[in-house]
Amino acid sequence: MKRILTALIALLTLLISIRLPAQDFTDPLQYLDYIGKANEALTQKYLVYLSFMSHGKNARKVEKRRTELLNAISDTRFSVAGMPPFKGDRSFRDTTVIYLKLLNSVFNEDYGKIVNMEEIAEQSYDLMEAYMLAKEKANEKLEAASQRQHEVQKKFAVTHNINLIENTDEMSAKMKTADLVMKHYQEVYLIFFKSYKQEAYLMDAVNNKNINGVEQNMNSLQTFSEDGLAKLKELKAYNNDESLIVACRNMLNFYLAEIKTMNSITDFFLKEENFTKLKKKFDASKKTQKDVDEFNKAVNDVNAAGKTYNQTNADLNKERSAGLDDWNKAVKRYMDDYMPYQQRG
């Protein structure tokens, strides 16, 4: 039995040595390259995750990609942590391990919260702004940690006489592009969403025939839309492409035009309310010819106002639908044209 066990241990050791060849880090360039390739593999998986999120997939649908990324971060951290110091120099290895721990924290905790925040972000502008800010802060953490690791990498190279060439490899370029593409999109989207959400409140007031609510939400929508148009003038287009800005501007102009039609909406509500009171009084009293004439006139007035109301609603619904469709198409084209695609690696 002991001989069999010894043979099994020897076989297992052989299999492990085949799958995980020992690393001989006597060369500082080899040491540097090993960690560099580990970082490159993680960057690729992050780009896969970002690509899935940006091209028509929401955070919940790409949870599997986040799980894959977390597993890769964990595997890489243990692999790097198991490296020996290079001639007593622990700086690059230990900084990388700290960096990988931070990556794990951001993608496990920060992005976990972001996934949950996404589900309620549409409920209000404040929640949407918080959601966007959370993503921005998470990215800032990643960027700061990456920069610290890069500085230690350069110091390691200088200490061990390595001529470190600053390159712009494909994945690094993709990461930079993705950051700039998302930054522009989020700037425009928050301007769009603020008025979009306010118009939804206005429509709720209209559907509830709440005249005071219509007035209040109409004033807020006008303020938000005018402020938004002013902000759009200050935004710089990404890659000289103003498609998002134009689509957003068109929606804000629609909201301002919509406000001007609200008089016909509230006019119908007032006439309908007055007609209801008049009908109740008319049905409960003896009718004179004057009463009949007044009632008939009220019927004609409320019918005319109702016709105008229905036509106004139909026109607004058509224009709103077309504007939102153009906005959604502009966003899709923008992401398809500029957000890097990354296949699973």
C-alpha cells in the first residue's frame, strides 16, 4: 500500500509539474514580463465584461462575465503572491498583489452594488446620477491603483537596469478608448435623463387630470430642458461626432414645444370639470330654454376641447416616440462605432 501511495504521489507531482512549470526568475526581465502578462490577461477579461455591458447588455445579464473576472483576479493574485522576491526586492510583487486585492474589492463590492443600483436607477434622476457616479468612482479607484503599480514597475525597471519602453498596446488603447467613450455618453445621458424623467412626472399629472400638478411639473420641465440645452452647448463631442448631442438636443426641444401645448390640455380639464358640475345641476332642476341652451353650448365646448385634447395627445405621442427612437438609435450607433469590442480570451 505504501509503495502504491508513493507511486500516486510521484505521478501527481509529475502531472503538476507538467501543468504548472516552475518559474526561474533569475532574469529581472523575465520577472517583469511574468507579471505584465498576468495583468494583460486580466485587462482582456475586463474588456470582455465592459464590451458586454456596453453593447446592448445590462449589468445583470453580464454577471457571468463579472464572476469570470473575479475568478481570474483571484487566480492571478495567488500566482503572483507565490512568486519569490527578486534578489530581495519585494516591491513590484507586493504592489501588484495589493493592486489585485483592490481589483477584487472593486469588482466584488463596488460593481456588486452597481448591479443592484442599476435596477432602481430609472426611478429618479438622483438615483440615476448616483448610479453613474458609483461607476465613475469605481473606475477612478482602478485607475489610481493601476497608476501606483505602474510607478513601482518603472522603479523596478530602473533599479535592475531594464530599459522599459512605454508602449501603447492594443488592449491599453482599448481601455483608454472605452473610458473616453463612456465619459461622453454619461455626460449627455444625464442631461437627457433629467428632462426625460421630469416629463414622465408631467405625463402622470396629465393622466390624473391634476391641473396643479401639470403646472408645477411643466415649470420644472421647462427649467431642466433650458438648462440642459445650455449645458449641451458646452460639451465637446467625442471624435467630432455630435450624434448624441444632437439627439439629446432634439428631445429637449421637443419637451419645450410640448409645454406650449399644455394650455389645450388644461383647458379641456377645466371645461370637463365645469361641464360635470353643470350637468349635475341641469339634471336636478327644471329646465328652461335658457338652461337647455347653456347646457348645449357646454356640450359643444367640452366636445371641441376634447377633440383638441385627443389630437394634441396623439401628435405628442407620435413626436415623443419618434424622438426617443432617434435617441436610442443614436446611442446604439455611438456604442457600436466607438466602444471597443472584445471577444472572450
